[in-house]
Amino acid sequence: MLNLRTAFALVLAVIIFLLTFLLSIVISQRTTTQVEENIGASLSQVAYQMADKLDYFMWSHAGEVDMLSQMLTYANADNPDELRTLIEQLKKSFPSFTWVAFIDPSGKVKASSDGILTGSDISARPVFTEGRKGRFIGDVHEAVLLSKLLPNPSGEPLQFVDISTPVFNKKGEWIGVLAAHLSWEWAREVEKSILKPLQDRMNQLDVFIVSKKDNTVLLGPRKYVFRPMDTGSIQQAQKESNGWTTEQWPEDNGSYLTGYAYGAGYMNYPGLGWSVLVRQPADIAFSSVNELNRFIVVTGIIMAIVFAVLGALVAGWIAKPLRRIAQAADQLRSGYHVKIPIFHAIKDLNILSSSLNNLVDNLTRTESALDHMADLAHHDKLTGLPNRIALDTYMEIAMKQARENNTTLTFLYLDLDGFKLVNDTWGHPFGDKLLRHVAERLGAYMQAQDVVFRIGGDEFVILLKTQTSTPSEETLNMANDLIRLLNEPFLIEDEVIRIGCSIGGAIWPSNAGDPIETIRLADKALYVSKQKGKNCVTFY
């Protein structure tokens, strides 16, 4: 039979360990899920940025081809030298184009950059057959005719995106097709620009671009390129949704946290349906969560050992105070906020009860610190406003409330006019101060039920809880008030700064059933405001 000292030491060790274990479960349940969601949302945001940049680049390059086709309208189509001069100017101005050519109605290359394929018949190639019908943007493919004609220092297969458009003369008569091969290497430059800022805090990230046709990998680790691939994240992305998931990748026989996004196009470019995946090994992605759990467990074990030694020094007549301590631990386990009673009459007992209180306080502070870290992840560091992650989280709550109250949500997409000039003139630190002043004005103007988010650069989104499915007079007045508010001069470092503000608006669910799509429509309406001369508001 155990003596009292030994029995007391064992019982005390068990009590402390159980107390720590129960508190660790409470803390872990409240923080682990939240931290995992924040990490997953970060990868989803990276995938979204990549998809958006890809669509922007494709839209931009398609616009460059359209611009040259307009120039060819006024050129002499019978003069190959004049045509080639214009083509060489485009290739020089936009080095991403590896080959540009003018093809006559018979399918014969009449003029081309560097004279490559001039005189060749390419009437059977999609770049001609599809380009004669209207603007054509083909998916990524390996070079066929140009593989041996273009410089290729690496020796690896050349990959291109085809862009072509019909060319008409001043009378509106079709005179040929302008075709261009866009090197796929620019996609890797986009990938580098997205991943470089993340290198310090996210390790072993892989980016995949997957074609809608046969789920072919267009960009990614070398062993995947131009191979079909099918994962749950691809299936979700092809439903035109953005998000994240933890899934098994059979090719690597491992678990990965995967953020996904769908390239839905940009402006008048409809997109090619590319899915963008950003993955990270799950054990690396959730390493901070695992470290937290290990810390709590190790802390509990250490404290249990310490208090077991202390317990061996006391006598049986302190059993009653110990029962009171045990009762307090049970109340903590039940979720009550109580303190472990401190006993001053006996030194050892005083140490024991005080240490237990310190343990509870430390664990509680740890929980508070983790909650604070989660709060920081949802706010923009520069302005203190909620960020894009917070917007995604808040939209779920706002939609639920809107459905329950039979109301709508209005999204105002704001972009500052003239902000780039401020940055270029006074520098980025000065521009940061201007952004903080803008955030203060917007925050001061907002009503309690409305929220303003900074989603990047000089772009802000305001979410309004509204009653109608069309823009109300009150909403329009508010948008115009915001424009007037931001037109008022700012005094920064003794400099009087004037900027403007363009606004685009869209309403959920009348404009789109998906809130992310509604924001995109508001962004599209913002572009119309820019085209109309800026400093105005346009609703989708």
C-alpha cells in the first residue's frame, strides 16, 4: 500500500496533468481550426492573385495584338517591307512575343518578325483558321513549325500561346490575319513575382496551372508538365470557385494543403478556364499548429513533474485544501472562470496553489495571444482596416444575416485617382501616410453596420447592408459623398495633396449569386468609371 506522501504526489501529478490536458484541449480547439483556416486562406489568396495576374497579362497582350491590327488597317498590305517594319516595332516594344506575322487571305505568311516563315503556307494552322473568324487565343502548346527556327539556348521544348485577329482595311474589307506567338516563359516570371514575397514565411510552395482541356498541367514542377492530373482541388476550381483544401496527391504519396482559384478572365478577355493551384506539404503548412500543441503538452508534463515533487513534501493534513483545489480544477474543466484558491498558512501549500494559478494565467495569456495573432491576420498592417481575408470571412456572416432579414448586400469598389503620381513624386513612405489618412476618413464616415476593407494597393471595398435589389438614392448619395470626401485636400508633411476617387458598385444577390463574383462585377463597374473620366460612380 502506498504511503500518504507517495499517494499524494501521484494524485497531485495526475490532477495537474489533467488540468493542463483539459486546458490544452480547450485552447487547441479554439485556435487550431482558426490558424489552419488562416493558412489555407493565405494559399487560396496566392492562387487567386496568380490567376488574376495571368488573366491580366493575357488581356494585356491580346490588346497589344489588337492595337497592331488597327495600325495595319492604315498600312499598305501589298508592301511587305512596310508590314515587317510595323511588326518588328511591336516585337521590339513587347519582347514577350517571340514571333509576329501578317498572313494574307490565302494563308501565306506575307511579313514576319526576323523573316521567320515568310512565304510559308500556314492556312491549316489554328492561328489562321480561327484568327480569320475573330480574336483567337489558343491554349499553351509546344512549338511545331517554329521549334527549329527560333533560338533555344536551354534545349528544352519551346511553349507558346497563340494570339491572332483578323485585319481589315479602311473600307472594312478583310485583308488577312495578324498572328503572334507569346512565349510561355512569362508565366514563370509571374510565378516568381507572386512567390518571392512569401519565401520568408512559406516554404516548399509549388504552383500549378492546369488547362481546362483534359486537365493538362501547363506549368508546375517539371515532372508534371504536359501531363493530365485530376485532384479534388482541380474539380473545385473548375466549378469557378476559389478556396483551399487538404488532400492527398497520389503522384507524391503525401498530404498537401492546396489553395485553388479559377481564371475567369479579365475585362473583355473571357479567359481560357485555367485552374491555378498553390500547394504546400501539410506538415510544413501546419507546423506552427503542431508546435503549439507540443508546447502545451510538454508544459503540462513539466508542471506535473514539478508539482509531484512538491506534493511528496507535504503531509496528509493538507488533503482538505487539496480537495478544494481539485474542485476548482473541475470547475475549470466545466468551463467556469474561477481561480485556484491560494493558501497562505502553509508555505508549501501556498507555493502549490500559487503555481497552479500561474499555470492557468499563463495558459490563458497564451490563448489571448493566439487570439490577438489571429486578429492581426485579418487586418491590414498599414491602415488597420480589415483585409481581404477578413472580407471573405465577414461575407459569410453578412450573407447569412441578409438571408434571415431578406435584405441585400451592396459592394462599393473604390480606387484612388492620382495615387500613383503621389508615390512617384514623393515616394512610397509618403504614399503610405496618404493611405492611412484615406482610411481614417473612410472609417470616420462609415455607419456602424457598414464595413470598409483594404484589399491591396490603393483599392478599398465597402460592404453596405441595403434593402433594395437596385442602387437606392441613399446608396448613390453615399457613393458621391465618398468621392467628395476624398476630393478634399490632405495635409501631409506640410504638403497639400489632392486626389480623386473612382467607384464601381454591384449588389448581391441581384447582380450575382456568388459574393466574390459580385465583387468582381463591382471591379468591372469601377473600370467603367475610369473610362468615363474618373472621379465618378458606376453601378453594374
